[in-house]
Amino acid sequence: MIRLGVLLFVLLIGRAQADPVSAGPVGLGFDPGLTTEVYATALAFMAPRTLEPVAVSQLMIWGLRGLTALDPTLGTELRDGKLRLLRNGQAMFETPTPRDEDPRGWALSGATLSAAAAATSPDIRQAGTQGIIQNFFDEVFNHLDPYSRYVGPVDAGADRERRVGRAGIGLTVARRGGLIVADTVTGDGPAALIGIRPGDTILSVDAQATRGRDAATVTGWLAGPEDTALVLSWRARGGRVRKEELTRVMVPPETVFAQRVGDMLVIRMTGFNVNTDLQFSRALAEGLTGPRPPTGLVIDLRGNRGGLLRQAVTAADALLPPGVVAYTAGRDPAADHVWRSGTGEVAVDMPVVVVVDGRTASAAEILAAALADRGRAVVVGSSTLGKGLVQTITPLPDGGELFVTWSRVLAPRLWPIQGLGVLPQVCSSLGLEALRAQLAALATGEQPMDRAIQAERAARAPLPPAQVLALRAPCPAAEGRDFDMEAARVLIANPAAYAAALLPPLMDNAQSAAVPVR
């Protein structure tokens, strides 16, 4: 009976090989057609873009080890031009492979083998199509860099929302007592444009009263498909009740928050999405004007995990004269780029301090490195995470997304951000007493971190792990400290200390017209 079941299943797989898309689910919790399409799309995207060249066949062999992760009694091997499925080391099924590195051919062979595994293993069937696909990519990326990844359909939607935003009116709400009030209002969203401000009371959404409702329910009322309308009634803090019709739009989450702290303008950046550059420019424009302009600017990047590289470059451009912001280089020629700043920088003579910590990563590190290397800012805090690899993204037929690392990032002085991170000019992770001693030395024109900083800036990829550890050791990574901001205030208030901590400006030259390394 078992042999007959397997035989019938193999016949179904033969049909899937002929027409994998139309074959659909085979009734065993596994869809060979969808899996073929996902694997084919992924292999074709990855093969020319991974940092190091990897054959399509090798990617498939790695990925099929995901079957073993689901059922330890199963194994796979490639022998004599055939993929074999093993149980306890004994061959039980085989399928031919293409003679070349054709992504679709290898995808079909891999999906066929996976279907055979589903026919004989309850664990594989229980995992289903999505579980098999997830384990396939988990095994592939175990052999590549730490940042390439597959994101399944559910999480991919959440990721896209963080990058792009969700359809709404740019308003978050909170419950206070029995009332629903505006909590945050996105500066360029529909709610802000009609005059809603934080603290206003939201009375109704599409004639549904909000009193007594929880914030999650009202948030659901506010969200909806893009370009659809809703009618909002609210009471302003002055007591006036208003009602307006608004159209939902894609509103990226707020990532830039500005406040005046004494004589300093402090701009906190929590990420880099599609709207961060506009938010940053607006925060600068509003913060630098007025009857009492600030004496210094602090950019707080602590805990900022990064995001879109281009947004970091644009943010740096607002504060830099023409020159290099970063280099990216990879195997795909499209990954090679010299990212540059142009004219039009603001706050030219104002001291700038960038505050970082061990959680500062990716695009946030690119911004910090550019401002430090170009002699435009002093970085305060600890060594940052050290994520200097850039991912490119493609959607997959199952609704998931594939993030593939395709380039390395070099700072303007040509040192690699990957692994090293940004070594601050003023270190706070060694404790308050050490920080005070460094600030006192800077006030006399001495920079205790000079030798360590010069060593990091002289480093060139590739770097062995021991060298990376040694270069990061003078200022170990740590979470942000309360006294980071106090150090920023001291530097801004003491021009001599600020000047001693600042790197000399980096002169632009013709060498920056091409990507320096691969």
C-alpha cells in the first residue's frame, strides 16, 4: 500500500515536471508548482548578485538540506547528474538535474525532490509549502553572509509597511480615560494638513463614536485601502469641534524627531525609510530658524538599525559640501556606485555632534561615518554594530521577499564599515570618569583617541577577525549612556575641545570618480 501511494505520487510529480505551475497542490500539504516558481525566481536573482560567486547547483544543494532540518531521517545528495532523496542513508527517490546552471531547471529538480519527501514524511507534510520554502532559504543563507534572508509572506507585508508606510491619514491615537486622543501626527500627512494636533480629541470616524472604544479599534477604523475616504470628527484643544473628509494615503512612519534642548537642536533619527530625508530637511529648516538659533546640532542615532542607504546619503548631503559620502562595490556592476553630496549644505559654521551606540547600524553608520570622515561632525558614544553590507530586494511568487547582500560599503576614507563599525572620536562606553578625562584632554588640544581613530581609518578590506577586534577595542560597543548627551553639550560649548576631536576635512579628488575596490 505504501509503495502504491508513493508510485501514484511520483506520477503526480511527473505531471508537475511537465507543467509545474498548473499542477497545483498535490494534496499532501505541498504545492510543487508554487515552490518551483519561488526557487526559480530566487536562484535567478541570487546567482549574479551574491558577494562571492556561488553556482546555482550549489545553492540548490544547500537549500535541500532544509528537508533534513524538518525530518532528520531524510538526506539529499547529488550523484551522477541526479538529485537523490535518502532515508537513513539509503536512496529512495531520484530526479535528473539540468546539465548547466539553469535556475528553472534546478528549481524544478529541487521542487520534485521536495515533493517526494512530502509523500513519505509526515514531518515534511506538516511543515507544508511555506515551511519547506522557509527551511530551504534558511539553509542557503547559513552558507552566505549574515544579512541575506528570506522573509515569508506575512512578515514581508510588515517589512514593506515599515519601509514604505501604510494607507492612513498620518495619525496615531491613544486612549486617555474614556476618550480617544491624537497621539502623534505625521507632519506631512492628511491629518496634519487639516489642522489636527497632538492632544486633540477624536470624536468619531465615519460616524462611529470613539468614546469608550480602545485605541486599537479606532486605529483599525483609520486604516484602509489607499485613496479611500473617511470622515473624521474631532475637538481641538481650544474646544472647537470640526468635521472633515480625508483621503487615505501611504504615510511612511515618522523617523525624525526634533526638540530644542537648551541651546542645542537635537534631532533623533530612529530609522531610514522613504521619507526620512524630507523629515530631516524639515526638522533642520524649522530648528535652525527663529529669533534664537541653536549654537549646535546633535544627531542622535542611538538604537537606529538603519534602512535605506539612499536616505542616509541624502541626509548627509544636507550638511556636507560636495564630495564623497560612501562607496559601494559588488560583483554585479549595478552595485558599484560612488555616493556623493552636492551643494546647498546648511548650518555651515555650526558644530555638529553625532551620538551613536552599539545598536547603531547600516544606513545610520553610513551617515555617521560620512560626517566624521569629512570633518563635519564629532561622533560620540561607542563602537557601532558594523553592518557595512547592502541588500537588494526582490518579491517572490509566494508573496515573500528575498534580501540578497550584493555590495560592501566603504567610508569616504576607504575603510570598510562591515565588521569595524564607526569608532567614535569621543568614547563614552569606558565609563563616566574616562569620558570626563577625555573631554578634559580635548579642551587642551589633545585627542586621546587619535591613534585608534587613525588605525581604523587606515584599515582596508578584507580584515581578519582578530584585527577587527583589536581596532574596536579602544571603545567597546555598548548601549547608549545618559551622559552621551552631556558630552555633546560640552563639545558644542567648548570650541577648542570640539576642534581637537574633529577630523581634518577630506579633500575631494579625481580618484573618487570610480569605485576603489571590489
